[in-house]
Amino acid sequence: MFHVKRRRRMLCYAPMALSRIIAIANQKGGVGKTTTTINLGASLAAADLRVLLVDLDPQGNCTSGLGMDKNTLQASTYHVLTEGADPLSAICSTDLDSLDLLPSNRELTGATVELLGVKRREFRLALALEPLHERYDFILIDCPPTLGILTLNALVAADSLLIPIQCEYFALEGLSDLMDTLGRVQQSLNPKLCIEGVLLTMYDERLNLSAQIRQSVRGHLGDQVFQIIIPRNVRLAESPSFGKPILLYAVRSKGADSYLQLAREILAKMAPLEEKLPYATHSIGVIS
Ligand SMILES: Nc1ncnc2c1ncn2[C@@H]1O[C@H](COP(=O)(O)OP(=O)(O)O)[C@@H](O)[C@H]1O
Ligand SMILES: [Mg+2]
């Protein structure tokens, strides 16, 4: 049995006044969106930050990956988006104290059609999340593998976009469509939206191809690419079948360590304030 608790001060930062909303999107499937949502969320929660994960994919992999039964949900993202249900009525707690989940299942497929005739349909999620800003430090949105109305809702609600890219041959394929969508959202619907970073995932250090893809992505996207690269790690692939984030399944694995480092990189970019804030209390550390 592993415990996740504070061990050492690695990074301190100011408690946040309002939550930062990060949409995790790439219209390619299988690139690590859900894995990143769950494990970045758990890593931030391990630092005592209050984190909400929003499952915005009708496949509900984020929901089942955290051990929830998708088929018995009383309320879900679908009800929040289409019926204006209070998100608090749908939010569930998880095995990690400060990690909550707004779950989803295949009912959400219907939302795409049901929202068609609705005015300001791109703003449904942003509106629903507004009352939650003071409850959470971070809200991470796990997007579906499309650039339809659901992903659009995520981009309108978000402060930033995190783009996982799998280290494989067609890594950059489709990225220009995502960047076009980002540009259009910035112009008309959400001018504050920025790029949180591009995250290389499933990196296999034994393959020349992985190194080539890393170079090519860094060449194209420069310092928009996170320093940390997520390795291919079998523990990361196994943990959803146990309904757990990797911190509760294999805390000493490379996969767990890499997502903790991603959390640190994001926090360091936001507020490297240790010396300025003697009262800052949060830190990230893990002990087994
Ligand atoms: N770093 C990794 N190492 C090994 N397997 C991974 C890694 N990241 C994701 N996977 C596996 O790859 C598959 C696709 O990942 P997932 O996060 O579901 O992608 P997406 O949400 O973009 O469709 C899943 O089976 C997942 O367990
Ligand atoms: Mg997914």
C-alpha cells in the first residue's frame, strides 16, 4: 500500500485566488490526453492543491480510469452541459483527498446534437465552471479526440491548452488544425486562451525514431515544448485498469516521477515565488 504525502519541499508557490483551467486536447486519439489528465491532476493534488478533473469525452476513460463505474452515474458532464445541472450534483471524490472528478459516459455523445440549436452553446462549460473557481486551484479538462463542440467548450472555458503529442511517426499530423482552432477561439470566443505547453508522451529511449520526433517537434515548436518528456512506461498503461492514478499504483515508477516533474514544471512557470512568499505552504513530494 502506498501513501502519498508531503516529504520534502521541492517547490513552493502562492495559493491561487482563482483556479487555472487547462484543456488537454489533441484531436488524435491515443496520444496520452486521458493519461495526462489523470496523472497530472493526481500530481497536483499530491501537493495539496485542490484539483477537479472534467471528463469531456463520451468514452469516459478518465472516469473509469479513476475507478468509477461509468454505467451507474446519477449525473454527469452531459447533464451539466445540456440541462444546466449544478456541477456539484455530479462531482465525485476520488481516492486522493484533493482530487475530484466530474464524470462522463456515452450519454455525452448526445450533447453534440442536443446543443446544436442552443444559443451560445460554446459557453456552456465555461458558465458551469464559473462557480467552481474558488473551490479548485486547478481544473483539468480531458477532451475527446475531435475538434467538435465539446472540445470547443473546453477551449472557451480554459485559460490554457496542453497538447500531448505521441512520439511516433505522424506526431505532428493534425496539429495545424488544432492550432487553427486555437487561433479562431482566441480571436472570437476566448482571447485569454494561451498554450500551456506541448507534451511529448510515450517516449521510448531505445528507439531512434523517438529521438528524431523529439528533435523535430522541438525544432518546430521551440520552447512551447515542455522540458519533461513522458516515457513509455508499462505502469502508466496498467494503472487505469486498477482505477488508480499512477501515484497510488506505482509511486516509484518512471511514469509517476515524470508526471510529478510535469506538475513542477507547470507550477514553476506560473509562480516561482518561494523567496517572496514565506507563508507559501504547498510543496510536492511523494513517499512510499
Ligand atoms: N506514457 C505511457 N506509457 C505507456 N502507455 C501509455 C502512456 N501514456 C498512455 N498510454 C496508454 O496509451 C493508450 C492511449 O492513452 P490515452 O491517455 O487513453 O490517450 P488519449 O486520451 O489521447 O486517447 C492507453 O492505453 C494508455 O494506457
Ligand atoms: Mg482519452
